[in-house]
Amino acid sequence: MGYRLENREIELSGLRKLNFVPSTKAGDVYRYKNVALRVFRDGEMPIEEETAKYFTGITTKRILLPKKLLFYNNAFHGYTMKLVSQKGAGKRITTTPKWDLIDNVEVLEEDTETLSQKHILLNGITPGYTLFNGELYIVNPAAHSIFEGGDTRQLNDLNQYQLHLLMTELIASDLRKSGVSQTEIQYMKKLMSAKDPEQYCSDYLREIMAGQNNVRELVKKIS
């Protein structure tokens, strides 16, 4: 008995812990070969086995989902995810060239559409559960849930709104780290909140950043 990944026995001793991904309320994360392995702590069950298993059958690019399930003595105890490179993890969203930022958001919007079609409600997508290395990832799937029934179009509207709120908070957080004044940050948050409910975040960013090279330039303009 011991740890096994699906049907294969594995040894966890000596694995290097990854510190750049969130671990609070979602276990500890290690590098195992070419994947990230999230191992639940004793007494912790941040996601149900049935839900995690459902997620393994869905393909996304930047919203990371479980790929294989980890068991300990036949009890569900974690899962693997795509291993995201730490190289470039110090990059700033607000100085990222406009079209690169918009491209990132569009990829997340496509993933969100995919998940909405699979009846998945995005929960817990906060700045602390993202990684930006030039590419933007949402790295903690533990809070996502299966939304039984309902209109997938309405679910997508809700999930896209959640994504837009995430982008607003990521931009505000990055501006704060850059020493931008609270007044300017509030200007930017107010501008982001003015988006039409039916408009995608990427389209709105394309609209408000017309003539600007990045978010920092936009903030200087509107303040």
C-alpha cells in the first residue's frame, strides 16, 4: 500500500516542493517528473473525487484542471496538473504590451467557454490563485464545481463576469505593487466596472486601450 497515481505506484520522498503556486486549503504542490503534483494534507479534502475525475476529461489551455488522480491506501489524496514554468514569473501585467495582454485574456475566455459548456462553475478565481509568466494561468481548480442543470449560456455569462472581476483585481494589485496612487487605482477599477455586461473582457480592454501600449499608459491617461 502507499501512494499511487491512477494504477501506478509512486514514491513521494525527495520530491521538490513548488512554492510559486498556492497551497493554502489545497494541499502541498510538488514537481513530479514533468507535472505538478498536488498532495492533500491529512484530513483535508478540498475537492471531491468524483468532481476531480470529471475534470480530468476536459481539455483547457490556461485554466488548469486535474489530469490524473493520486491515491493513498486507496483513498483519494490529490491530483496532477500541468507544470507551469517559473521562468518569467516576475513579469508585470500592467506593463505587458497591450496585444499580449489581450491575447492572454482571450485564451482564458476560450477556456471559460469550454468549462461553461461542461457545466462547470468557476469559483475561487482570485489573484492569489493565478500565475503570470508572460502567459496567465489560473492554477487552483479545487474550488470549481459542477453546476447541475441550468442554461449553459447563462453559466458562461456568470463565468465570464468572474473572469472580468479577476482581471480587474489583477490589474489593481499590479498597479499597487508598482507604487501607483490609490486614486489612480480607483480610477482604473471604476473604468473596468463600466464594461457592458454582455461584452467580453478582451473586447473591452481592446476598446479602452486604443492608442495606449499597456495598462500603465492607460492609467496615466485617465488620471
